[in-house]
Amino acid sequence: MERIINAWLNLVVSEQASFFIKSGIFLFVCGATLFFALGASYPAVHDTLHNVRHALAVVPCH
Amino acid sequence: MIRIISLASFTAVFLLVVPARADELNIYFKTTPNIERLRPYADPATMSLLVTDANGRPLTDGSVTIRLDAPRSGGFFSTDFPWVEGTRLQEMQLDLRRGRANWKYLFPIRGQYRLAVNVSTADGRKESKQFTFNVRENEKKWGTLAAFSTGLFFLGFIAGRVFTDVPKGIVIIVFALLAASGTRADNNSSDNDAGAALEVGPAMVGQPTLVHWRFKNHIDSASSRVLLSLAIVHLEKAKTVFEVERIPVPGEFAMNFQFTDGAEYRLVAVGEEAGSAPIRSEKIISVSALEPPTKAMIPAFGYFIGLIALGLIAGRWSKRRDTVKREE
């Protein structure tokens, strides 16, 4: 996948830069997922994970 | 002459002090189970106050005003009920029976609570005292947090190893979120019994709500008392969060009480008057919830993302070390 994108965009990135880009995207996705699961007020998600939020002791709930 | 005056002054002061000390009231507070064993949202604690005179005899006639304040916020992490932190949880007045006042209460969060007690006696004496006590967090919650933190670290660790090498495959990360539609019951309050009225103001997390019970047929409130039993139950958790049993009240009872969770609660009041059948009133209320403040969320989510980042670094370091070893 990475090689296809590199060939398509004609990009050459070092292994270190590649790691940081991939890690950044990964952290963003993980952060968004965590926020959606443990912080969002959308009723369906909130009600499903309500007990998990309280079980973690440090995640604020209503 | 000077010695005689000094001696007379000292005797006069001593005579004044002794009656003042005899007027002193001692206030004792304990919980069952012990404070060390109390945990938030575990089981309700029985709170007991004992007021005695200077000789240790329980006070025969008097009342106590009780104010319970929640722990202040201050730690790095918020508790799971940030709106409750530092707010007034309860304010009520109870008559002393043989110097004692008892009630049950379910503590909502960890931290240091403050209980202010003001005693007033029938003969006009007053005494006040503040008790502070610490309620520790449930150990199971710390265990769950540790397991979740370890999981996040290893998620980052594996990702760090995968991202370090030239990818030979496609890493698919699936985040499955189960969405189930929650059901919320409508606000529902049962009809009050004709003989008594139970009223509850609009309830919102973070601020006390007025709970008022009134015995309609009670005429002479000054001389006779009604025995009131009042219980507040958190319906979702099926736990009693507050309870008083057969306390003498002058035909009505009012208290400020904070409903600490945005959920449904059932209030049941039973009034007993000599010569008549007990009168039961019941009410179910829905407490308005508030979204947690952003400043309470940032530390927790910062901590979780930080753990994943640490895992990424550790995974990269681990992969590079393995590569170096293989090359050697």
C-alpha cells in the first residue's frame, strides 16, 4: 500500500519520516476512537459504554 | 492586699469557667462500615452522630443541622463525576434521639469529604464541629484502569514494531464499536397518597435539590411528632443512596439533597402518626445530566494517548534492537 502511494505521488520519504507520519495518523485515529468511545455524548455510545467509563475511575461522565 | 485581689480574681474566673465547661457539648461521628472500608458507589454507609454533655451523657433534647460537602477537585485526574466535586451534597436538620442521629448515605466519589455539624439544644446551647474524612477509590477500578493502560501500551508497542519495518503486508486495525440503542424511561411520578405529599424540585447533577415531605393531616406540629422513613434509591444501580428510618419530624421534613448521577431515582416516604395507619408516598424522578467539562477530560485522554505513544517508541526500539542482533 505504502509503495503504491509512493509510486503514485512520486514521493520518497526516509524510514524515520515514514514512521513518524504513520505514528501520527495512528495516534490521531486512536485518540478519535477513544474520545468517541469514552467521551462523546451520543446516547447509543454513551449508554453502551457507560459502565466502562465509570469502571476506569479517571474518565469523567455525567 | 495584691495577693488577696489576685486570689479573688482567680477564684471568680474559675467559677465562671466551670459552668461554661459544664455547658460544653461533645459531638462524635462514626460510619458503619469504618471510613477506611468505604468506597464510592459500593454500599451505603450508616452515618451516626452522638452528642453528649460534658459528663458524657447523651443529649436528651436537641437537633443537629448537617451539611455534607463533596471532595474538592485538585488531583491530576478528575473523578468519574466531575460536576459533583466541591459541591454541597446534603443539608438537613434532624432531631436527636437519646443524643443520636443516624442516616444512610452512598458516597459518590473518592476524596476528602467535609461534614459540618451544628447542634442546638432546647435550652439554647449551641455547638458546632467539622469532620473531614477520606473515601478511597474502589480497588477494582484501579485494577481495570491498569489493565486498560497495559492494553493501550501494547497496542502502541505492536504498532511501533509494524511501522518500523518495511511493510510486507497490510495492517488492518479494526475498531469495532457496538452501538445499542439505550432506553430511557420517561419522567414518571406516582400519585401521592392522599394523606401526605412528597415534592422534589427540578434535579440536576452538581447542585442540591429540595426534597420536601409534608403530612397533610398533621395539625399540631409543635407538640406531636410524626415518624418519617425516607429512602432514595438509584434505580439503574439498584442502590439506596440515602435513607432515614423513623425519625421524628414536626409534620414535615425538608432537605437539600444532591442527586449525583444523571439517572432515575425512586423516593419512598412513609409517615407514621400515633393512632393512624402509615401513609406511603412514592415518586420517581429523572435527574438531568451535564456533559463533563473539557478540563476534566483532557488529563485522562492525554494519559491514554501518551501511553500509546510510549508503546510506539518502545515498539520501534524493540524492532530496531532485534534487527541489529540478527545482522550481528
